[in-house]
Amino acid sequence: MREDDLIALAYTVESACMHPIARAIMDYAPYNEPIFKLESSQNRNGEGVAAMVRFREKSLRVYCGNIKLMDKFNVNLDVNQLRENMHSLE
């Protein structure tokens, strides 16, 4: 998946949230409104957002959140790679 698609998906999911991190994601994106259709979303306090987004003629489940959320939905992450990526952003 291309980076601009990832940013557009994150923007779409976070557009329904008022959390400061959601606002930061939206400020980063070069959009003024969601690119894709948000079909449903569920805010999960202390974890993030689980959502369904219409993406290229398919419904796609998207998770924006922390490790707890990813573990809850069995999203496999390479934690070492994430840490390395985070350090490169500092």
C-alpha cells in the first residue's frame, strides 16, 4: 500500500475523533475532508479506533491506535521495526 493511501486512511478514520493525536494526524495530511468513506468506527478508550472504511470498492478494517489495540485484534507488528522507525523520526 502506498504512503499516501495510508495517510488518507488514517485521516478518514481519525476524522470522527476529537483526540489530540487524531487532530495531529489530520493536521499532517494534505486534505480538508476524508478521501474515503467511513462506514463505521468505534472509539476504544485508552487504545484507539477500530473502523471500517470503503477503500477501492472494498470494505477495509482499519485500526489506528496503540499496541493494546493491535494485540486485541491480533494485528501482527514487528515491534523492533516500529521502535527503529520511531527513533529515526526523532
